[in-house]
Amino acid sequence: MDSSRDFSGIWIPLVTPFLDGAVDHAGLRRLVTRLAGSGVAGLVLNGSTGEAAALSEAEQLAVLDTACGTLPVIAGISGITPQAVAARLDALRGRDLAGVLLTPPYYVRPSQAGIAEHFRRAADASPAPLLLYDIPARTGVRIETATMLGLAAHPNIAAVKDCSGDLDHAQAVINDGRLQVLAGDDHRLFTTLCQGGVGAICASAHLRPDLFVALHRAVATNDLRTAAALWRRLWPLTKALFAEPNPAPLKAALALLDGLGPDLRAPMTAASPEALASVLAAVEALR
């Protein structure tokens, strides 16, 4: 495996902190510094946990510039038309990226042929290895197994963030062996690793990255007894963090535990006191 195309490990889809309505770059740097010593593989910036849909393109690029340089970085992008995706990819040139994470076209619900062409054109133009982001709950379309295995032949497509919710599909891609599979739903982390996935893009790991890293390491070394014990401890945290729309519970917890601003951009709303209490109880249980 080319080490520059190895996405094994726990990646954290970073929140975007805000202060008085603007991106809090100082807070972002503090968060990156804390996570840099935790053993995580790297960061995913400008994803749904980072509220990318509420950031301007200039803000997204500024977030990349603030966070790059300490840990490997995957940049999240999206777009409906080929021209829009090409423009987003072109704006990334010159930045030191481990990869680019791209969704299918959202809202328009193209055919599988249209989805395949979307990714092939992006892979041709991408300045870093492309990761397919299969998240039908947000885009309205799936990347079907046959489509994904066809895309695996492209030399610049390296991995997939799997939020399909389909264990058979994930297993087929893992068995094929050409694309690395990372869990994209936190509650499926243990299952995906045991299926043969190489890691996860896991928002919950903001709070106890050391334990998530230990879980990944235990599965990778076939210490399933330790891995299962760790997962039983971590599972309540993953459930609590997603009891309300992400990243509201996570940001509320980070505000108390890390001093990070709790603000979200509309239409996101703050976590309820009950949701925050559940997250804090799950964190306390991990001490």
C-alpha cells in the first residue's frame, strides 16, 4: 500500500468554532493542537460536522489554511454540476492535502451513470486522492455497489466514507480490496472495523480520541476481546452525540470541556439541556 494513499485509522471530522458570528480561528488552532497529540490519523475539514453548508467558499479555504500543517488533512467538498466541482477542486491546489472527500450530486438525484461520471471527472482533476462519500440520507442517492466497484478502477480514487447503512454493500467493497472503507456513521464503527474496514471518520472521537484510537489498534492487532470491551464503553457516547442533529450536542459538550464556542449557524439550533446532560454523563463514564 502506497503510504500516501493509506487512510487507515481514526479521522476526526472537525467542528468549525464560531465567535461573534465569524469563524474562531484561534479556537480552531487550539482544538487542532489538542488532537495532534492523541494518535488520530488526521482531520477531515469542511464536512457536515464542520457545518460546511453554512460556510462561504472563502471561509472553507480559511479553515483549511488554519488547520493544515499539524496533522494530515482531508478536505470535504460538494457540488452539483461538473463546473462547480472543478472550481472547488481548483481552489484546493497548492494546499498540502492527504485527500479530498466528495459527495454525489445532491438534490438532483442523478442516475448511477451520472454519479459515476461525476466522480470520474472529479478524480481526473483532483490534486489529491479522492474519497467517495456515500451518504444517501443527505444526498438523496446511493452509490450502488456496482458503481463503486467500477470507480475503484480509477487510479486517483482511493477510499470510501461509508454511510450507506448497508452491511452487504460495505462487505462487498471491502472484499474487493481496491478501495479502503472507513466507517462514516459513528455507531457502525466497530462493525465496519470487524468487517475489514481500515478506520473511521468519527465525530465522537473529538471527546475521547485516545479510546477510539485504542479501539482501532485493538481490532487491527486482532485483540477483539479488548476491542469489544472498548466499544461497549464508547457506544453510549456515540448514541448520545447523535440523539439530536450533529454537531449541536458535540459543540455544546466541547464548550464545557474544551472552552470552545458553542455557537452554530442557522438553520442548526443549540442542543437541548437533556441532550447535553446525556453526552456529559457518557463522557464521565469514560473517565
